[in-house]
Amino acid sequence: MLEAGTKAPAFTLPDQDGAPVSLSDFLGKKVVLYFYPKDNTPGCTRQACAFAGSYAAFRDLDAVVIGVSKDSAASHRRFAEKYGLPFRILSDPELGVLQAYGVWQEKKLYGKVSMGVVRTTFIIDEEGVIEKVMPKVKPDTNAADILAYLRKD
């Protein structure tokens, strides 16, 4: 997994509308880049809705929220429409960005080993450098924890 102080790997991925989004589009702003396992699952839905509920606060801090999973753009569009998500969700079915950020890892669930996304959030500074890494975040508190960090609470 990447560490704070590392240049964030550049990427361009399609969002829920199929439009290409590049990390470099957001130079000059803080970027909250959160990786999650799957659309429409309980934890991922709670996490996305928490970010949506705090979206105005992130905007007030001049921070951009971007979610990433391996789900398709069409799945993301349905997810965003169903829950009224106001931020972009990027599709990485080829796993290139998930692997570049080190969040595609071996996971164990009920004794079964499989590969999957480890729920992780990166805060990227205005120059494109990783400022903070939050591994294995809790879906219910991730957005609030990031806001507290950004506000220096």
C-alpha cells in the first residue's frame, strides 16, 4: 500500500456517466479518494451515503470526493441514482488503479481466501502528493473522520 509523502499514481478512469476523469483534473484541490469493494452492498452503501450527507462540508473545504471500485460505469450510475450521490464514482474493472494504490489484496472471510478491495481512503494534497492514508476504514465513520482531519479538529 502507498504511504503518505508519495506522489499519487496518475490515472484516468470513466465515471458513472462514462466520462473520463483524471487525477490531474484536480490539481490545486484536496482530493479524498476512497476505494470500496462493491456497489449496493450494506457497508459500501452506508459509506457512500455518509460522503453524500457530508458533501457540502467537503465542498466548503475545497475538497473533491471520488469513489473507486471495480464495478462497471453502468453499475455506478444505478448506485449513484438510487442513493442521490453527488460525487463521481470511477470504474476500474481492469484493476489498474486498484493495484497501483495497493488496495487490491488477499482477503479472508469465513476461512475463504479471495482477492478484493480493502476499503481504504487516501487524502491527496493540492500538488498530487498523498497526504494521509486511512487503511481498513469503517464505512460509518470514514467521512466524519476525514472531515475532522481536514478541519484539523
